[in-house]
Amino acid sequence: MKKSLLQKYNVPGPRYTSYPTVPYWDESNFVITDWITTLQKSFVESNSSEGVSLYIHLPFCESLCTFCGCNKRITKNHQLESPYILAVLKEWKMYCDLLSERPLIKEIHLGGGTPTFFSIENLALLINGLFETADIAQQHEFSFEGHPNNTSRQHLQTLFDLGFRRVSFGVQDYNKKVQTAIHREQPFHNVAKVTLWAKEIGYSSIGHDLIFGLPFQTIENVIDTIEKTKSLQPDRLAFYSYAHVPWIKGNGQRGFKDQDLPQDEEKRQLYEVGKTLLAKNGYHEIGMDHFSLEQDSLYDSYTDGKLHRNFMGYSSSKTQLMIGLGVSSISDSWYSFAQNVKTIEEYYQKLEQNELPIYRGHLLSTEDLIVRKHILNLMCQFKTSWEEKEYYFNEIPEIIEQLAEMEKDGLIEIGDSNLTVTEKGKPYVRNICMAFDLRLKRKAPQTQLFSMTI
């Protein structure tokens, strides 16, 4: 019996927020002094022309959402806020002391955890503290993740006054049974309230995060969620496949049984129905899992060929240097990656010893940089080319041979020195990138490291 495309290609695979992916970092040959060298090199090359991106991880949540794979600390103790903000500002000062001039900040993203766990006073302390030693780029983009249940109008207004113009709200699904299973109960009127507040205040890009493949989720749930979303008209949407990786995230993703999850064709139908509805409502598919209206900057960057992808996900503009602040944050100098320690206690201890709180990283080889470029092209533009000599490498013929089956299935079109993902092939872009992933091919994992690609 002939396999369906889903049966053929639904295998474990990376999401490619980086290349090499974190499990394939060469940690044994990484030292912090090398990271600092590449940081300083990248800063000199890009500060005046592009500016710097900051990702700031704010890890506290008042309750545990069982679909979440983020690094978080569950607590209702808000006395933890101020010490954490002061620690992040100390880490930032340590970075500024390493740089040759005052940095120009182009992007800030507050992620979590739950950034709106923090009071408006502490968020203002954080942002104002950053700019004691930095300047704001003219074309900047500051964004944050808001929880609809605890984001106040004051949160939105305070961050708007501090330069934020983009906010994303985690919605996931509006069905009560699904929400109960993932421990994320939030009524539609809470999402509507914060979305309308953001519009009234003047945010230029409001996003909603939706997930398909959640426990007990049905096609009717997806239709209802997207119909409700349509009524609020967010500027952009993330429509993610739920990544069930309990072997990595522990008990946080064991709040329901495996048989409660939509499987294979059933799960794929959730995506196809959702994608069709989004298109009917004016949302264009941008990269992998992302959709936007034409007025959003993400759409402009995609059509202009300027879409970028990094550890923060998709971005409408590129910066060569991204510094991650806070527990578990990952930094990217383009030439190397560095990740902070994962517990708050270790984070504080490192900073008290006046050490950057980094515990692992990877220096990119020349080969890594070339492969990374191809994977970025595929993830951001659904095409890549090796016509220019600098983007050709010896394994290209082998990769083309490996992709012949995908071309036969109508997922890609291969030219003399280029490759284009077809409309039919867009859901399989992770699989296509895997053909270019030399590190993955040379050392196949012995255990399941990644979520399923579809």
C-alpha cells in the first residue's frame, strides 16, 4: 500500500531556530573567551549599520501550562521580581563593558515565562536601565509576550510609552476542554479585552499564538478558534504544531495521555483546515508556522526578501548580533552561540562572581556558516541557491540526489543551481532543511531529540 506524504515525511526533526541545532553544538571546544572575541568582532561589524538585538528571558509564571516547553519558574511570590531585574541589568552592564562603544539597540523582545508577571514599575526599571548605557535605533522594534489573563492596560500603556509597538498574546485554543487539559484556561473576553486595549493604545503589530495538535482538539475547535480570532483581526498569527517532547520537558508535558493527542492525518487535517481559513481571512503564510495580514511588517519583510529567523523566531529585520539576557537565554554573534545557565540560583551565583552566566556554546565553522545560510533561506524565503561560489559546498550533489524523492512528490523544484519549495511542499520545509543539515546526517541521534516535523 502506497504511503501518504504525511506517513513518508512525518519524522522527528529540528525547528531550525539555529544551525547547528543545540544538540549538535561542539561544546567541548567552546570557551567563553572565544565567545567574547566573536561578540566584539560582530559588534564592530554591525553596531553602527544594524544595531543589536536583545532577547530578555523573564522566567516566572504563576501557574504551569502543560503544553509549554519554555524554561520557567512557577511561583506566586512577586518579591522575586526586583532581584531578577537587577541581575539582568548587571549582566547587561557586563556586556556593555566588553564593547568598544555605546551600543545601538534595534530590537528588544521580552519572552518567558510570563513577562507580564512583572509589575509595570519593574518592567520600566528594566527598560530604562538598559538605556542608561545604550541608545535606541531609529527604526527599532520592541516586542513582548503578554498573558491575556494578567496583562493590564497599564502594562500595555507603560511598555508603549517605553517604545514597544508589538505584542503577542498566547491564545492556543478557545475550547474549554482543551484549555483544561493544558492548564491554560482563559475566556475569549480576556483575549478580546487585551487585544482591543492594544489597538486603542496604538500598537502597530498585535499577534496571537495558536496551536494545533493539542489534547482533545478537534477540527470544530480549530474552526471556532480561528473564527473568534478573525473577529479580533490580529495583525499576525503563529499557528504552531504542538511539540510533544515529554522526554525533554519532564512532568510539564505529562498532564494528559498520549492517546488524547490528535495523531498523524487527524493532526494534519487540523493544520490544513486552519491554514485554509486563515487564507480566506486575508492572512498570508510567512515562513514556517507564521501568517500575517498585508499591513504587518512581517509581510513586508517576507515580500522584500528581508525576513530573518533566530532563537526569537521570525523577525522582520536582521541584526548580526543578538545578545540573550537572563536565565537560559541564548546569544548569537553570527560566528558563535552561547547559552546562559538554566537555573536562577546558578545565574545569580555567576553574576555575584562577576562572570558572564554562560555554561555552553558553539563556534561556527566555515562549513556551518554556509549551511546556515541555506537553511535560513529555506526557512525564510522557501528557496535557496548555490550559484555563487561562496554558497557551494562539496555535498551539494549528494543533497540533490537525496531530495529527488521530494521533487518527484512535488514538494520542491530543483534547478541547475537552486531549489524552490512549492506551495505543496511548505508544510515539509523542516524535512527539506534536514537534507542540508550535515551535522545531523553525519551523526544520526540514537534517541529521539526532536518533535515530529508535521
